[in-house]
Amino acid sequence: MADVRRAAQMLILRVRSGRERYASLFSPPGAAAFFAGASVARLGVAMTGLGLLWTVQSLTGSFALAGLATGTFAAGEAVAGPQLARLVDRFGQTRTVPLLLAGHLLGLASVVAGCLSDSVPVLIAGAVVAGGSLPQPGALSAARWTHLLTDRDRLRTAFSLEAAVNDVVFLAGPPAVTLASGLIWWGAGTVGAAGLLVAGCVVLVAQRRTAPPARARDARAEGAQTAVRRSGGGFVSRRLVSTLGVVFGLGCFFGAAPIVVTAFTAQQGYAPAAGVIVALTSLASLVSGLAYGAIRVRRAPSTVQALAAVTLLASVMAAALAPVLPVIVLALLVAGTTIAPVHVTSTQLVETTVPRHALTRGFTWINTASASGIAAGGALCGVVVQAAGVQTALVACSALIAVAPVSALLGVRGSRASDAIG
């Protein structure tokens, strides 16, 4: 009984300590405001793609056009995002984010105009513009945390909080779009997403004292100094490439998991359970992310990342070897616990790898790598499920996800070699 009481007391102390660690993040003036704005804006981002799908399908009656619009929207975001982030780093968030918002709204309006006028080129051009000019509140927020916090342990806690917000908004966003567009009005999802994005970004941009300084003048000089200090010699380094490889592999899991779960539950006759099963993955990630930020971690970020990536692959391979419901659910729960640690450590590694004047661009590349993995995993898994079934799709999915642990282990090896040379 005494042991149980002692364990309970230790748990309470750890919870209090973790709560204090998170609360301390908001001690700098303006931190709570910019975090709240970025969180609201991220909910808008999480709703945008599905809202666009509802809007185009409702106006045209075509799922093919709706899929084409969302696909080109995602492609525009992936291609243009890092390049626009370069401008954000150079000229500052205050000057660039309002222009990006204007371009995004113009693109959405062009999509609607294309639907109403039966002009596919206008629709597609609008989707490209809307995706290409979409602000990345996660990258903007991460850059502000890096500017505010000098202690790396506190920065890890901040990045863990960011990962938890991502889990929450992508849990809440799609159901909110479905309810709004299905029950209220076909355009409610898109309008709501745009409204949240604009409102959140306005609050974020208004917090000028927490904004990283514009780097237009000193980017070249700082880049030269950073090249001497950091491995890789510039923005693109071996460590950055390995980190993006890990995020790509995780994105493959994101793209494949919903398809595999939906196909499996449909075959077994309980398709409505698919959403609940997939949601468990996000819940597991949310819990693991908050826990990772609340405790002290002695291992290097690259080591934690490698352990998480290996665990992710092992869980998917277990589901491939025994594709039955209990194993698949357990595998997704285990995989979910690795998501937030991979994201947090990836953000940490990018923060310590890229030059200070290119942080927003570095953080945006994480989004691009993840989106590319989602596209690859979803496309491959969809084809294989249709042609050969769920188990074969899990095997194919494992092959793609293997990019994550391989990249992570190469990153650990490169990090140790760099440390030995330094």
C-alpha cells in the first residue's frame, strides 16, 4: 500500500512539474497571444483542404474536379511554401503574412469563380494560387519560439506543445468541416477555414515584439558565419536531408493509414469504426507529445528520433504480419506514440542545423516533406489495396515508411561523425 501511495505521489509531482514547464513558456510578453493566434490559424489550415473539396464538389457535382482541385492545392502548397518562407525570413512576418493572406483569399475566390463559370483552367489556377500562398502558422510559430527561448530544454517543451496543437486541430478540423458543410451550407467549411486562418494570422502578426527580426540585410553575413559552424556548409546539409527523410517516411504513414484502416473495416463489415480507429492514432500522439515536453530528456534529439522511427516501422510491420483487428489497432496506437516525438525532434534538428536567417524556410520544409510523404503513401497504398488487398498494402506501406528509420540512423551516424571531427 505504501508503494502505491509513493508511486501516486511521484506521478502527481511529475504532472505538476510538467504543468509548470508548459506554463513557464508563456512568461515572455506576447507569447500567449502569438501562440493562441497561431493555434487558431492552424485550425483553419486543417480545415482548408476538405472545405475546398466540399465546395468544388457541391458547385460542380464532380468528385473528379474536387479531387483535382485539392490535389493542385496541395501541390501548390508543397512547391511554393519553402520559397515563400524564404521571403518571410528576409522581410519579416509582419510585412509578408498579410500579402500571403490576400493571395490565399484571391485564390479561393478564383476557385469559386471557376466553378460558377464552368471554367476548369480558372478553377485549377485558383487552387494553385490558394495553396501556394497559404501561410504556414506552424512554421511562423516555431520561428517565434526559437527567437524567444534560448534554453534548448524549454525550446523542446515549446515544440512539444506545438506538436500537441497539430494533433488537436487535425482531430477537430475535418469533423468541423463535414458538419458545417453538410448541415449548414456547402461553402461553410471553406468560409470558416478562411475566417479562422485570417483571424489567427492577424493576431499572430500583431505581436511585433515576439517576431523574429527581418534578415534582409545580414542574411549573407550570417550565412557565411553559420557555414563555418554547422555541418553541411549551408542551408542544405546532410543532417537536414536525413531529417526531411524521416519526416517523409512519417508522412507516408499518414497517407497510408486511413486508406488501410478504411479498406480493412469495410471488408470486415464495420466501416464506421474506421474514423474512431484512426483518431486513436492522433490521441496517442497527443499524449506522447505532451509527455515528451513535460519531462527532462538526456538523449540527443537525433537518437530519440531514430528510436521513434524504428518503433514506427516495427508497428506497421507487425500489422502486416498479422492483419487482424486487435493487432492493427494496437499497431496504430504504438505508431501514434511515435508521431509527436518524430515531429518535435525534427523541429529541434532543423533549428540547430539551418542558419538563423533561414529558420522559417527550414521549418516549412518539414511541412513539405510531410505532405510529399502523405501523397506518396496515399497513392501507393490506394493502388495496392485495390489490386492486392490490405495485407499487401501494409507490406508496401512498410517499404515506404522504412525511409524514416534509415534516414534517422544515417542522421545519428552523421551527427556522431561530425562531433568527432569537431
